[in-house]
Amino acid sequence: MQRNRIKTLNLIIILLILVTIMALTFVGILGALYIKERNVAERLESENIQLQDQVSDLTFSLEEAQEIDENMSDTGENENVQNEESVPAMNMQMQMGDSVPDTEAQITESVKQKMKELVVAEDGSPLKMLREFFPENLIYYDEKQYVFAPVLDEVKKHDLLSENFVENDKGEMQYVENGVVTSHKGIDVSKYQGDIDWKAVKEDGVEYAFVRLGLRGYESGKLVLDEYFDKNMRGANEADVAAGVYFFTQAITVEEAKEEAAYVLENITEYDVTCPIVFDVEMIVGANGRANNLTKEERTDITIAFCEVIRQAGYTPMIYGNVKCFTKMLDLARLEDYEKWYAFYDNYMYIPYEVSCWQYTEKGTVKGIKNKVDLNISYKTW
């Protein structure tokens, strides 16, 4: 009896020892797996930080090396004063290749190669590279630095597809859907184009023209009529080229904006104006423009005031601007009711927002016009 008890006790002790050993082994395995996973996570996080640092270092070393982005060309005709935005646009979808890199070295090399291609290409630049890598921003160069303006969720977006923008055999941009050109060819003119043969312009396929009506002096504040306005409007009307007008503003108050709108309405009574009346809000660069120091809120109030006077008179108001105008200078969320005319010089329309018209070059050639002329395509008719 005593022996049986001893055997039973020994058996229990052995079982307890075995259970203890198994429990400790299981806990040890779990601990090892946890440490391994934590080490892997920490290593991946460290590699990601290093990669971001490498991309950042390369990006801004390229910024210093590429001074050409400081030479911004004019996107309007504000008395021959240059505007700060004309760097080429880019397809905002990244195309890193079919294969997915699976090591740090491959990832780094892939990113560096893509960045290099975007910078050293024939039409490349640091701006083009940054726009490719940051599609959630609208990026432009202003006051010797890159500006990353967030794309606003509340502003309506266009549904245009990048692959539908094509150049015809004359080097003109068109928007083509299912083999059919759905865009419309237009120009904008002022005294700088000189005498125009409007019949030849019409024969060259120009459907509409925005004619500069005038401007407010950026120093004097005086309202000035473009000296070729009458000749251009009569020529366009007689040639059956649909006409709109634009006015270069330097209004610094809502009252001045209304005065500019009244001045425009007063001077179009003798002409057939079927296209929009445009408010050009570009900033003066290289000179002390009287409207340069307006806040975004003030400039937006002024723009609304002009557009409302035009609309109440039975015409279609439109706002002209570039990336800087539509991000830094104006609050687009408050301007949804008005059509937009967008200036950006390249073969891709770099803006996600809905616009009616795109001015894609200032160096176009059209029959009947001796000097270079701005070319536009619109996605509608008026």
C-alpha cells in the first residue's frame, strides 16, 4: 500500500515536471517570436525613415542645382510684367514599373531612378519631379521656394483624362474622346498682336477669341482701354469668331471692382459678346503693383463683386488665373459659381479642379496674326 502511494506521488511529480517544462517551452517560443517580430518591425521602420531621408536629401539638393525653375514666364499680358508660374505640368499618376521592389536597395534605386528621369528629361525639372511624387498637392515656385498647396476636397474636380490630351500635326493641343476632337480652339489677343486678319484667323480653325478690353494701371489706378479693342472686336464679329473680353484688374476694394465691371459693360454695348467676360487677377511681378498686398479674403471679395455685376447684366463671368492665383491668391471654395480660365504652359493640364478653358501656350502661331499669340482649348461653347 505504501509502495503504491509512493509510485502515485512520483508519477504526479513527474507529470508536474513535464507540464512545467512544456509551459516554459511554449512561453519561450512565444517570447522568441515576439522579439523576432518586434525586431523586424523596428528594422523596417528604420529603413523607411532612412529611405525618406534619402529622398528628401536628393530632392532638395536638386532644388539647389536647378536654378532654371526661378525663370518663370508670363501667363498673361499685364503690361509685359512677368508672372511667376509657367513650369511644365505632369501626369499626376506615378508609374514606377510593373515589378514591385522587395528590398531596401531596390526601393531606393527605383525611387532615385524615377526622380532622375523626371529631372533630366528634355522637359524635366525639380518641379515636375515633385509634382509626380506629391499628387495630393498643387506645387509651384514662389518667392524662391517651393509651395505645396493642398488639393481642396470641397472644390469640384474635372473628369478629364490625361491620355485624351494630344497634340495635332500643327503642335496644337486637343482633347480627343473615342477618336473625336471634343475641345474647341481659341485665342486671346490685345494690342501686342497688332493688326489681325480675322478672316484668316477664322479659316485657321479658331472658334472664339478673348479680346483684352483694358486694364487698371498697377501704379496709377486709372482705367485704360486697350487701343486695339474696337478693331479686334469688330474684326472678330465680322469674321464670325465668337468673342469674349477680359479685363486686367488692379482693384483694391470691392467698390473699385464694381467700377471695373461697370467700365467693361459700358464699353461692350456696340459689340456681340457671346463668350464670357473675364476677370484677370494676376499679380504684378517685378514692380510694386497696387493690388499685390491684398489678402486672399480681400481678393476673393473683389472677384465676387466684379463677377456678380457681370452676371446681373446678363453675361457669363469667368476668372483667369494660374496655379498661384487659384491656390494662394483666391479662395476657390467661395468661387464655385463662376467659370475658370486656367493658364499653364505645357502639354498636360496640371490642375484637378473643374475649368472651362485652358491657356496652354503663349507662343502659338495662327494665320492672320504676325506675332506670337496665346492658344487655348475650351471644353464647352458659349
